[in-house]
Amino acid sequence: MRTSSPLQMLGLLAALVTSGMYGCATKSGSGTGDERIASEERIADPAIRDLTPQDVGAPTSRTSPGMRAELAARNATGEVRSILMDVLFDFDQATLRTDALPVLEANAKRLKEEGAKRILLEGRGDEVGTSAYNLVLGERRAKAVRSYLKQLGLDIDLRTTSYGKDRPLCFEHQKECWQKNRSVHFVVKE
């Protein structure tokens, strides 16, 4: 076995220290050296509120006619006009608006009068954002409605579900339609 002289060891140590000082692009050692380039190339994300479709006002839909018919059938409660009004929400919100409280009170009164036993509260979102986000938002909206109905003393089986943006009530690509889809829809099951 060959032994190294102290002079050879000192030379090896000097080479390692020198390569360590010049081999790292940042002083902290946590970066890749591309921080300056990344900060110059960063593109600001626009707020989701600023996104508008190109064809606002056009009565077109992004859903095929066959799919619209199927979704309309699934969303139907069996009545031409529902006796219960939908509860509308603001963009990206799950808190009840002040104009929703009288709607909920009227719906609760009507449900008591009709003797309903089981209601499905369908939470929805508009077409802005991801499907996953809108599913969670729709569920939070449905739970907010259920909580308020319980506070009003409605003692029936209130179930919640969320369809997010995947089962809209309105299919048009317009702001009025988006508002209708930011809602909780009542479906009487029994």
C-alpha cells in the first residue's frame, strides 16, 4: 500500500477548496444560479376576476346539444318551475349574501308547509377556475345553506352535494349565466 506524503495531501486539499469556491454560483448554496434569469422572466399571473371570455354576450355554449339535454334532465326536479328558489352567491365566495336570507326563509317555510322529508342541496360554481376548486366551493356553499336552514329550525334530512362547474344549470357563456351557476339548487327527494 502506498502512503501519500504530507505535501501531496496538502495539494489535494487545496484543489478541493478551490473547486468548492468557484463551483458554486450562489453564496448561500441554495440556488441554482438562474435566480436572476428567473426573476426577469417571471410573468405576473392575472387575477381570475379579470379573465373574460372572447365571446361574452354570444348565445353559444361550450356543451354539445346532446350533453345539454342530458344535464338538463339530470338537473330537473320533475316540475316545470321549482317552488323553491335557488340561493345565489358572489364570485369565489361561500358566505350567504344578504339577499339570500329572505330566499332561504321563504324556502324553509315552503318546505315545512309541504311536509318535505328529504332535500338535496346541490352546490355549484361557475366556469371560471378548475373543476376541483369549484367542487370544493360548491360543497362549501351547500353546507352554508344547510347550516342556515338548521338555524331556522328546519328539522328534515338535508343532504349536500357539489357539482362544481361540471353540471351547470345554465349553459351559455355569459356573465348572467355564470351568476346563475354560482348557486345552491334545492331538489326535493321526498
